[in-house]
Amino acid sequence: MIGRNIEQLRKEKGISQKDFISKMQTMGCDINPTSYSKLEGQVRIATDKELYVIAKILNVTIDELYGDK
């Protein structure tokens, strides 16, 4: 559900997928490119820790990740 929103927000911020994954790893999220790609492609669900880290990197609330602005 949120994969498309995350991808859109990431692109709006001008962050490449590779750099985004690197930032997530720096913040303690053990994620690999394949897993992240599946998240954006809505093939898998994000964990609570991933949601927290993604929201921090994008400087948005978790509600905004779901499209609730």
C-alpha cells in the first residue's frame, strides 16, 4: 500500500534508490536492494522499524507515508 507513496516521496526529494538504501542501513535498518525494491513494488510489507526509518529520512510522518497529509 505505501510502496508507491514511498517511491514518490523519495523521488520528490531527489534521492536515488541506492542512496536511500544506504541511509536506511546507516540508521540501523538491515535492508538490501532486492528487499527495498520489493517494498516499493508493493510485493512485501514494510516492518515497523523500516516505516520509522523511512519517515525520518524523508522528513515526513508515518501517516504521510500512507498518503494521509
